Amino acid sequence: MQNRFKKIRRAAVAGRFYPDNPEELATMIDGYLAQAGTSEGAVEIIIAPHAGYVYSGQVAAYAFKALQGSGFKRIILVGRSHQQYFNGIAADANDAWQTPLGSAAVDKDFIAKLKKLGNQVKIDSQAHQTEHSLEVMLPFLQRVLENDFSIVPLLFGDDNKNAVLNLADALERLFDEKTLLVISSDLSHYPSYEAAKKLDQKTIEAISGLDTAKFNAWAGRAENGEIDEADTLACGAPGIELAMLIAKHSGLKPQLLKYANSGDYFPETKNRAVGYAAIGFERSLTPFQNKGVKLLSGEEQKTALQIARKTLEAYFADEKSAKTEPALIFQEKRGVFVTLKKQGRLRGCIGNFMPDVNLTENIKDMALSAAFNDSRFVPLQKSELKDVKIEISVLSKMQKIDNPDLIEIGKHGVYVRKGQKAGVYLPQVAIELGWTREQFLNSLCAEKAGLAQNCWRDGTAELYIFTAQVFGE
């Protein structure tokens, strides 16, 4: 059968870093996975080592085993080039990457979007041609995700901090629940066995604390020749810093899944060991303590409110609303509720959770819907507009929960659904009305959704929670 991919990156290190025989490779990986422990949380980012499988494969298996059953469909692979030095971040232009276990499509549409947002990203397949650090991740992914995913291969060419910050910002805007970030990095290079354990412990502590300043200062000591025992403390330092930034913004918690160094598997390397760690960045058992949302700054909040008001003013003037060129955050697809209040009393409130348009357009649409389509009120009149105050709630993604005890009053909004009936309350509703959690959920079920009052308690309805950044005029 003809290969559906025109441009393919062939495996560069098969037969050296891992077996080139498909059956032997699958058997090796499955054996490592069988011996690996399991992760309790839901992992969204992993750090895994990239040495030859006989050296680091057992450690890497702990990271990849945490992905089994996860349903990830897009894998962002990030490493630091070992072969070339260049400015910025190289994305691959091939249609697919091939290993003995099959082919993985390159998500070129995602890369195009990333390039628009990330001015440090460039297309450079040559940087990937012989690089091993991302390739060795792929066979593990093919086993645990059953070849049902696409990849976004990215290589840092240097340790430029602006490139890290730029990529973190761009990725956070494009992430969804089906996207996984995989960071490829070994730890200390060539200290003694005991020194490697001590040095790597400090590196892991810095990562676990999500303290990028501490991590960079520590890693920089080796690069500056201040640590006699080691040439480097993390060869994929830019990728690790990227993971730490995204985890901190998203409320993910790092968990060390496995540590070892080459001396644990090959005693003859104890004089010049290499450190390996498998780290998973997990969602907390309490939703949204860890699933943060990038917040609008004070100026961005003012812009959002201006967009809503100018949209209503333009409607009454029979004009098109003025074109706006706001910050990048307004290009994201974010759920929004727009609330209108007149003399402190509700005058309209409409919103949505999963828009097809960006934040700017969604604010415009919801402002008009709140003014003219809320069935509880007559349409807003032009004479009322000067007396109306606008409030905007920018939403996080919804997350399904099974335990109502996880709902925190004032922090979580709740969406309830059973069959064709559904209802939602924003987080601020309970605070404004002085409700307890029981009163909040009883009212949501009975008054908003038209369901039995205790449906949230008896498990007959689905519950989803979300957070909201609320601001107003």
C-alpha cells in the first residue's frame, strides 16, 4: 500500500539507541512498561530521558506509562539540539516521522498557528535530521497511545530565555485537553555515581518547586564551569523551563515518578554517570486548584469592557462595531458570559462555554445576546444604555466531577445536565445571594434546569465545574 505521507523523516537512531526490529522493539518497551509503577494523577506534561533504551528506557517507561488510557491526540515534543547550534526554535516540515513501529503524522496546521503566535519558531527540518532526543520518545508513545496521535516536533537551538517565554505563551493559547507536552532531557552528565545522585536531587527539587529562577541559576553553574563534577545538569534545560512555566500558569503539580542513573544499570559507568528522571506534571485531585487559566490584565479587562459597550452603542447607532486590534489573549477561543445590570438589578445575562469564535467576537455576540435575547427581559432600549453597567465573566474550560464536595462556593461555577435539561450558575451567584453550597445546587437543579432539587446529590445528573475571571464597569 502506498504511504499516504509524501515527506517522511526516517528513523535516524534505530539500531543504535533502540532496536530496529519492530518485534524486538515492542517487546523491549512492553517489558519496561510492565515493570514501571503507575501515576495516581492525570498527567498533562512529562519529562523523560533520551539515552539509549538499555540505559534510560526503564526510567522513561514510568513517564510514558502515566499516559496509558489518557486519550491524547496531539503530542508536542520539545528538546534541545545536540547536533547544531542556532537561534530560536526549529519546527519540522516533514509530513510524518517514521520508526520501526510505524509513522506519526506531523501536525502542520498546529505548527502554522504556533508560528503566528511564537515569533521564535521557524521551519528547519535539517535541525531534526540526525537529532536523537525527540526520536527516542516516539516508539514509547506509539506503544502507549497505539499510534493514534500526531506530533509537533520542536528543538531549541540555544538556551535563550526569551525563546522559552515566547513558546510558553504561544503554547498556552493553543493547548486543549487532547494535547500533551513531552520534554526530552537527561540530567547530570559524567559525574561519579554518588555525585550524580546528589546533583540530580537538587535539580529535581528546583523542578518540583516550579522555581524557574532557582532552576536556571542551578543549571547555569554547570554551564559556567562552577561544578567540577558535571559538564551539564540538564541537557534539555530550555524544555524543562518551558514545562515549569506552563505548569505554574496552569496549576499543575510536578511528581517524580522515577529516578536512576546509568550506574544503576551498568556499574561500569559509575565513574562517569548520566542522570535520568521521569517527572509527570499532574492535575490535583481537587479540580481547578491545578487547572488554571491565563487571566486578563487590568488593561485587557478595560479593553474587553470597551468591546462590549461599543458593540451595544454601534447597534443602537445602526453602525458596525469598531474594529479592534487587542492583545493576543483576545485571539483565544474562550467561554464568556456578559451580564447587564441596571441600577444594581439584573437586566440580561447570556453566555456560552465552547465558542466557535475568538474572545473578541464572543464578547460582542454575548453583549448583544444579553441585551436583546434574554427571554426573561424585554429587549434593551437605547434610552437605558447609559444606566446599564456591564460585567464580563471569562471562563475556564468545564471539568466533569463526580463528587459535589469538590465544589467551592464563590470559586466554582456549576453546570448541571440530565437528558435535554440543563442549567448553569456563575461562581458569583452564590456570593451575591449569600447561599450555601446546598442552596446553590438545589436552586441550580430546580429553578435553572427544571430538574429534581436533589439531582446533584443522588447522582442522576451530570455535574461540571468551571472558574471565571469576573470584572465590570
